[in-house]
Amino acid sequence: MKTLKTVLVLAALLVFAGCSTNARLGQFTAASSMNVRNMDYSIENQTEAHVKGESCFQTITFFTLGNTDDRLQRAMDDAIQKGRKNVSSGDLLVNVRINMSSFNVPFYHKNCYEVEGDLVSLDK
């Protein structure tokens, strides 16, 4: 009977156990959720390039694969770099959308930040 109580107490502790994370998502030179006045950028065919970038990590059992710091910044950098490969220049993402996706099954977890927007060049 005492063993049963011990098992039940341990099971209850396991059920109520949890974990938390605290991660820095990134650092940006400029960011705004509103229209910015007096900012001139070139628009050729509406935009130079519509780009997408992502930053993901996977956890298998308790081992994390991939970088977990500055993930939002890494996703934005990835989008800009992909756009620069297709278009010779580009300084700024406008009309940006940020999404987070997550996939979980026992012993496996995948989490991604996705950034998409229009890569434009600032007028000098």
C-alpha cells in the first residue's frame, strides 16, 4: 500500500512537471509595424523580389539540433540572402509576415520561424 502511494505521488509529480524556455529572437537595425514616412525605396514591378526565409531547430529526445538563439533574426537574414542571390541588390524587407510552425510527436519536436516579404532597395 505504501509503495502504491509512492508511485501515485511520483506519477502526480511527473504529470505536473514542465519546462520553460527563454530565448532571444533577434536584433534589428530598424523595425516598425506602421507605415514609415519619408522612406524612399525603389519598386520595380511592384517589388524587386518576394522572398522567404526560415530558421528551424529540432529536438530528438532531449537533444537539440540547430541554433536556438536569434531565430527571428536568422530567418530574416535567410530571406534577405536568398533574395540577394536572385536579385543583385536589396536592403530592406517590406510587407513582412512572420509565422511560427511547430510539429510534435513523442520524443521529437521541430520548431520553425518563417519570414516572408518584399526585398527592396533604398533610394540613395
